[in-house]
Amino acid sequence: MNAAEHQQRGARAAEVPAANRASLDGTTQLFEPERINGVEKRLHWIPFHAPANVGAMAIKLRDLKTEARALARAKQYAAALAAHDHMLAVNPLDNDSRRKIADLLLALCDQAAAANVYRVVAMHDVRSGHLLPAIVGCKVLEGLGGRSDEIVSVMAATYSHEAPALAKFAARQAPVDLEAEIAPVPAAAAGDPGAIARRAHDRACDLTAFVQYPEQFLPVPFFSELPRELFPAAVQSLRLVRAADGDVVIKQGQLGTAFYFVATGEVRVIARAGHNKAVERGRLHEGSLFGEMALVTEQARTASVQVVGEADLLEVDRAAIARLCAEVPVLAERLDRFARERLLKNLLATSPLFKPFDHQQQMELLKRFEGHDLEPGTVIIREGDAGQGLFVILLGEVEILNKDASGRERTVAKLGAGEAFGEMSLLGDRPTSATVRTTSRTTIMFLGRDYFRRLVSALPPLRQYFEDLSKHRRRARV
């Protein structure tokens, strides 16, 4: 990725909807052309706060960051830079503002200053326990033609498999409180853009507020499975995605070709449920991993992921995984286990079967299930047989088949991850009314007939849920 692309992506990642932009009087002030490193820039200043806030003593840090994104979107880079410089002056622990200062210096065409901040902050991130933001800094630095060998070497020594500094428990700086109040940006901040840039650069590189770095660090999924000698190659294989508000990173139903780490920012996970209604399942932040299930299982994506505000993501594609797993076979096993744990977590959070129970009871119930991995075309239930128990789909898809008047089987429904079947014959104590067959590689969980009956007898709401489900399916001729 070259410098021009980084400038474009850095500015786009800071965008917010125009409706969120604030100004004092609906006008802008125009600076005279200034030269920054020999490049003439005509800069505008957009005031920070709406009239209702003029007399306010403080605003929330979250709101000021949103305003800074609005300024950057409007290409008011010097104003956005002044805002982040102000935030960092008030709270020297705000590493997000340090990174934004680097992005904005680059947008202002001060490549040398930007590269220096990226380098300083990336090494600081490594030493303070933030591996993924550090990798982002290295990627941008390399895109600018700089070298990051020394930083990656420290990463490998600190976070690779069996590194002495890794521990099960380790302290790390708490995130900056975005709800904390902060004084508005002073009017004096609207000065010479060159002076703003120099001041912000110096402040971002000043790490004197950090008197001591931690001695131990938590393992980072995926990366801490890599031996030290493979760490640089793994970092090199990553692709940096600088995403803006509303960008869809992966889409439900598509085949997976890569998975992603959230290095900075926030994304939300959205899945389409009944009647094709979109439901937000949760939000992911720094250190989170997503998209690995479709990659590991070679199944379609089970949810979409969309950026909130802005985010830096690190993409690992299928080819990179294949190369690394060939060198480190345990990596494939760890990814598979991680994917299955994620599937179980999603099931516990969304399935009506588990809702009546607290977490400990859910774990006890899970122990009663047997897991089975099935190939496509496997018949799980055959029409007319005695009911064996309850089946819950953890991953994959099954089709429900009934025989028509001529005796031919026809598909009447398809069920996917999180859905259950087999309950109709158990509740009515009668033979199964349909054949159930896998259409793809499928993982199911099986709960035996006797335990299922005891469960619904002890919990009337659960029995009512399955009875309603059975009635709905009978009406649909399932």
C-alpha cells in the first residue's frame, strides 16, 4: 500500500455522517494558504461546538472524538489535528489520539513527521501490551517506504509461542473513559497549521507519562501460537484494512476466504433471523477475531460484520493460513477449537433451549449433549422411525423431506445453525413425520430422548416453546 493510498484511507476512515457535524454559526473561517514541508495547503477551520454548547464547561470525550472525525471527513485536517492534540494534552494515556495524529500528519502531506509518529507509537504499543495496533503502525510505516524490522523483532520476542514474558495473568492499562468530560478545544488552537502539526507531532512522540512498561503480557490468539522465527513472516502476510463507518467487512451467506482481527475501533455483528430481520448479536473491539468459522469449516458466513465509526482490521487470507498451518500444525487445531467455542457461545446466547438457565446450568446441560460431525447427504432421521432425541444444529444445514402421494421425497424446509429438530415425535410419542438429511458438512448436538422428556417436564415454558414450534411445523407440512 503506497503513501497516497494511506492518505486516502486514513481520511476516509475518519468519516461520519454530515448530520453529525457541529458548527458555531454555520460558517467557516478560511486560513491563508500555508506551506507544510513545502506543500501549499488551503485549510478551512470548522468550529467545534453548536450554539447550545458555547457556554458549556465541558463535553464528553466521545463527542469530541466524533467531532474530530467530522472535521477529518470535511478535509479540515489541521482542525482535527488540533482536537487530537488537545485530547492528548488533557490525557497523555490516550493512545488512540497518538495514532490519529499520525494519520492526520500524513493527510497533511507531512510524511516524515507521520512516519516518525507511527514508528514511536508502534513500539510503544508493543511494549504496553497492544500488539495489534502496533502491527497496524508497522503496516502503514512499510507502506510509506519505512522499515519496521526492529519493532517486529520486539513483537516476536514478546508475544511468540513460549516467550518468557507471556503469562496467564497480566496487567494492562485500562481503556480511556470515553464518557469522561473534557474541556472544549480552546480558541487558541485555531492557529498556524504548521505550528499545530509540529506541536501535535512532538506531543504524540512524548512518552514521559509512561514511567514503566509491564513485564508480563497476555497471549494473543493466533499470534502466540507462532514460533519466534515465523513471527515476521506472519506479520508480513497480513493485509491492513482501514475501514470507515458503515463499511461491511463480511456478508452473511458469502463463502469465507479470510478472517480478521480488530486492531482498533469497533465493529458490530449482524445476523438475519426469522422473517429476514437483521438482529445485532454484539460488538467487537481491539483484540477480537471474527470470520474464522467460515474459513475453518468452509461454510457460508453465518453473520455480517459492519464497522461502527471507524476501524483498523488485519486480514488473514486462506493462502496465508495454509502456509502457516503447514509450518505450525497445532495452529489449525487451535483455530478449529476457537471456532467451535464461538459457535457454542452463540448457541447459548440465542437458542430458546438454553434461555431458562443461568450460565452454570447451561454448562451442565451442554454436558448432556453429544457432538457429531456429519458429511453431506447423511440421513439423521428417517420418516417413520421412532424418535431418538433432540438435535440442535451447531454448524451447517439440513433439509426436511416428506413423501408426496406418489412416494417421492420432496424438500419442505431447510434448517441452519442454532435450529432444533426431532422434538415432534418426542412430544407426541409417535413415529417421526419426516426425513432429515444434511446438505453440507454439518455439526450437530444430540440430546437423548429420556433426558429431553425430563427437561420439558420440569420446565413448562420450555415444553410450551417446543409445542408451539411443532404446531408451526405441522402447519407448514414439515
